Amino acid sequence: MSQYQAVKGARDIFPEEAVQWKYVEAIVHTLASLYGFSEIRTPVFEYTELFQRGIGATTDIVGKEMFSFLPDPSGRSITLRPEMTAGVMRAVLQKNLLSQAPVHKLYYISELFRKERPQAGRQRQFSQFGAELLGVSSPAAVAEVITLMMQVFESLGLQGLKLRINSLGDTDDRVRYREALKEYFAPFDDILDEASKERLQKNPLRILDSKNPAVQEIVVGAPRLYDYLKAASRDDFEKVLFYLSERGIAFEIDHRLVRGLDYYCHTAFEVTSSELGAQDAIGGGGRYDSLARELGNSSDVPASGFAVGMERLLMTMEKQGLFASLIPAAPLVYVVVQQQELGDHGLQIAYRLRKEGISAEIDLAARSMKAQMREANRMRASYALFIGSTEYAAGLYSLKNLGTSEQRVLSLEAVLEILHEPASREVVKL
């Protein structure tokens, strides 16, 4: 075994698991396209202040979890991206996309980095897919991003997921609510942990997100944000719920849901799975109209979006047995060389098959014919193409259907004709 191991909090994805990732990614690409979202890819690192201003100084991400360093002579700190929304908004503002069209619908599948304690479904290098709808944040727009997210889950066959949703209101609503929370939590100073005491001064809404059991007991009796919403904010939220109900999307209103990022406003949501234990969130999102202004834009940019953790999603699918019928792609043809002196010709035939768009494999280790057939069966090839000296001299090849055992001696042109037939690609190895 090598003396080198993967860095703690990072993991390898081997071919049999990569098949699962590609399956999920293909569905994300397909559905995002159906909803009119285009893919965006942003740099893996950004200037640190982007996340400090965009995510919020009181969040755990900025306070504890960012991988930041000083690589350039200017002395500006750079951070490996811990989330995607701030970077996407930065890219849109930098390119001035909203002057070209009033609405932009973008999605991504990206690697992210956080200094978290590694555990099941949570790594220091992890992946998310998500979508951002920029330029409009009406109830219809918010419902659209939620609908896209839930349709991905439905298409993957996931069961038992719970969509929790809440309204955080606008800035004025939250100012009133913060004061109410400060008044409520003040008598519990001896019970609040240090993190909650700090949040009480900077952003008391974050206390509602505490994972400390003692603090959670206090939170139960805290006032509800919904009771501090003005009529317009309530109407906005009710309209989102109406759209979800119309589409048959089940949800649960959770008045304690605030999400972990400071830029959210109005609708916030989270999807959880009972398959994941205490860390049960698979994904979530919401509206974030003020993020652009936080990043230095002259005005707010209406926006909403979501992000889903790939690792937790895959864990849930595995536990629900959704990968049972998913197997790695098999080659259509395995080229079997009967005499090693024909090895070079076999390589050329494999190349010709691939140029024709036919998946083909060939032994590169000069093994025996028996070993080559074992490999063809292990790889679940549909056909074996035998190259023998007698057939080679006549310009012929022996093609065997490994599912039916039917075998024919044919010219290469005839072989190609058979392999190009749709039925040849539907052969199931018995």
C-alpha cells in the first residue's frame, strides 16, 4: 500500500461510483435545460471579501470554515469557494449580463470547499448542483426554482423527502423581529452558549439555527417571524405556497427555518431526508434580493435559487436502493486476438470500430485467448470479434453474440453493418 493517503476530508470517486454521479448529473442537465436554465462555471477561488460581504460575517462559513490564503503580491486574500451563489452573482454583475436581458436562469454542478469536521455526507471538498434565477424574484420565480429542484428529486425516484418552507420577510420585517428576539433571549444569558451570545448581538435570527440541544429548548418558545411580517410579505409567501399546491408539491411550513446564510430574504426553504440522521438536509435555498447591493452594486437584483449536496443526495439514493439496476457501461465489442502475431492488426481493428462510433475493448497485456474471453465476460461485452490467422488471410472475422452464442464469419464491412443496427445495442448478456 502507498505511504500516501487522500487528504483528510477529500475522497476518491472510483469508476463504479462515478457511474452514479454521471446518472444524477445527466438528469440535472436535462431538467435544467427543460426549465430554460443555462450552465455557468465560475473559478474555484475568489477574493475572500466576496464571501465575507456576500455570505455574511456572522455565518459559520465565514467565521470558521473558509480555506483562505495569500498567494499574490498584492496581498489580497483568496478563498476556495465555500458556496456558489456569491460567485455566480459576481460573474453576472462583472459581465453586466442583466443589461443584455432582464432575466437570467443559470445552473451549475461544482466542487466546493469548507473546513468542516469530516463525517458521513460531509467532506471538506464536496459537490453541489444548484440553480439561480436572476432579475426577477416574484412568487412565480421562487416557485419555479423550487419546482425544478423537486422535479430532479422525483425523476431520481427519491421517496420520503420533506420540503420545509418559511418566510423571512423583507428588511423592515426582520428589523422588528430581531428586536423581538433580543428581548426574548435576553433572560437566558446563562443558558446561551458563546456562539449564540455572539449571534444575539450581530444577527439573533441565527440562534434559531443552533444545533445546541439546550439552546434548541429555548428556541421552541421564541416568537415567530411570521407574526412580524407586513401584509405584503405575507401575501408574497402565500402566493408561493399557492403555486406549490397547484403543482402537487407537498410542503411543511417551519417558522424556525432561517437557513445558514445572511443574504436570504422572504421565502427560504430546505429539503431533508430521514435517511441521513441528524445531518438530514439534502438541499435548500431561497430569495436573496439584496446580495448584489452587498457586493457593491448600486441597487438590489431580484434573485432566488437553490443548492443540493451531491454526496448527501447519493447517500440517500443508495439507502433507498435506487442504484440497484444501475451498472457501468459495457463495451459493445471485445476484440479477441487468437495469435499474438496478429496483435497489431487487432489494435487497428479496435481503432476502426471506435472511429465508427462503436465501443470496443481489446487486451493490451498479450494474454491468452482464454484470458481475453474471461475479460470480455467480466466487462459484459455484447459481442466478441475473433481475429485468427485463417480468417485474417481471407480478410474475414468471426463475430459471436455473447448473449445467444450465435457466431458468424463475416467481412469487416458486414461486421460494421450488424454492429450499427439498433438491435445489436440492445443485446442483454445472459
